[in-house]
Amino acid sequence: MQQMRAMQLDATGEPLRLVERPMPRPAAGEILISIAACGVCRTDLHVADGDIHGKLPIVPGHEIVGRVEELGEGVTGYKRGDRVGVPWLGHTCGHCRYCRSDRENLCDEPLFTGFTRDDGFASHCIADARYCFPLPDSFDDIHAAPLLCAGLIGYRAYRLAGEVETLGLYGFGGAAHILAQLAIAQGKRVHAFTREGDDAGQQFALRLGCASAAASTEPPPEELDAAIIFAPVGALVPLALKAVRKGGRVVCAGIHMSDIPTFPYADLWEERSILSVANLTRADGLEFLPLAAAAGVTTHVTRFALEDANEALDLLRSGNVEGAIVLVP
């Protein structure tokens, strides 16, 4: 029987374990994918560290690029060998109030790739064909992978930020380095904020065209129309509120964040707002991926072998990453 390899999380706080399993077969509506690359996202780190809780054991990974190897019954629009991308949102019910109002990202009965179903830290995976994306030819497999979550969640946060001319990005990692390029290509002035003392991260942001780069504790050189927080640090919310102008928005783009400290009501007054981003919709992907290609977005990646997934997670945990991390089976 043909086997597949996977890095499996058996318990939170423990290292992932290399396992071999029988090759899965796609059910109706599903496809079997031979994985070429899978990005390592901060959400994977939250799963591994127990910040968020799903099924265990689990094979994490939700920034998947691969080729269709087998089609389940009823699948249309794909053929064997087609390249596809698999994002975080892996399935929705289609009948709850959110699905029926074009808000499938808030579905009451979703499945999430690499969280409630096994997925990308592996040689193969199963995906619902309806929730996969075609990928622009301008991105190779490794550089396309971060677009499937870092790019998509960043883009959804960008849309929720509203009409902006000046944009602050707090936490300049996988998502911010993609979004900064898109926003700059669209004529926005982007200001990057990093951890104190992260000179390398600030220089990286400036090389990508950001108007300024400084520690998160520093005020921006001009008022911001909106700020997006990618770092899972609740203390950044009051700082970002102080940086946005009247009517400005602070968008929290992570699935997990430490507690937000108290702050004076005066910092929120004058119609400033705080909102969160939850997941993505398929419409986000169909809109964002061509935009990223047209804008000439370049993803900066550090490559690891599949078997080195624990080392990759440790590097992400340290915060010393320029851009994104990608596993290659």
C-alpha cells in the first residue's frame, strides 16, 4: 500500500513527530494533492503551543501548494496535474445565516485546514475542491505558499481598514511584508512597526518601500488612517489607537492575541474603532491572488525540509524571520 509522510502534533507543547500513514483517498467533492510546498504560519505556532485548541492528533499546515493527484466523485474544474492552493478555510456548511449572507468566514460549522482536518505539513493531503484556488503562474511553488494565509488574511485586514492613504503595520513578518508591497503598489504610504531593537526587520521594511520603520513604541511620523496589527500582542492596540486619526480603524488580524490592557476612553473617542479579522472567504482569494501578481509582490522565504518542521516553528517562535517560512516535502 502506498504511504504518505506527515509531521503530526500529538499533544500541545510537544514537538511534531514524523509519521507514515496509508495514502488517503478523496471522497466525493474532494481532491488528493501531492504537496510541493507549505508555508509555516503563526497560526500553526498557536496550534502547536496550545494557544488555540482543536482536534488532536493533527497535521498542521494551511498554506499549501501542490498538484492534483486524484479526483473524488463529482469534482469538476480540475484535472490530474493541475496546480492548486489550499487556504485556511477548508469547508463551510453553506446553510447557516453567515453562509447565506456572503460571510462564509463566520460559518457556524466550518472546517479549517491543518486545525480541524489534517493537512499541509505532509507529502500529501485531502482538500475540498470547492475551497482551493488556482495560482498565478508568476509565483513558483515555494513563493506562492505564503500567499495562501499570510497574504489572504493580510488582504482581508486591508479591506476592513477602509479607504486609506496612510497605513501602519504592526509586526512586520509574513503577512505584513506581503501586504506592504501591495499597498505601496496602490500608492499608499506604509509605516512599519517592529519589536524594540529589531533593526534588521526595520531595514527589511524600508527595502520593500515603506515610508518609515521604527519600534512599535514609537509614534509614526504622520497620523495614520488605519493600523493593522499582525503581532499577537494586545498591548499594541492602545498604541495603534493613539497613532490613528479621528475616524481611524485599528484592525487586529490574528486568530490569537494576548489580553488588551485598559486605556483611556479619550483614545477611542472621535469615532475611532477596533475590529478583528476572522478567517477568509473564497471571494477574498479570487480577488487577492491576481492583484498580488499584477502588483509584482515578491514573497521572501526561508526554506526548510518537511522533517525539519520543529526547527522551522522554533525560528518563527523566536521572531527572527525575514518574511515567511516554507516547508518542502
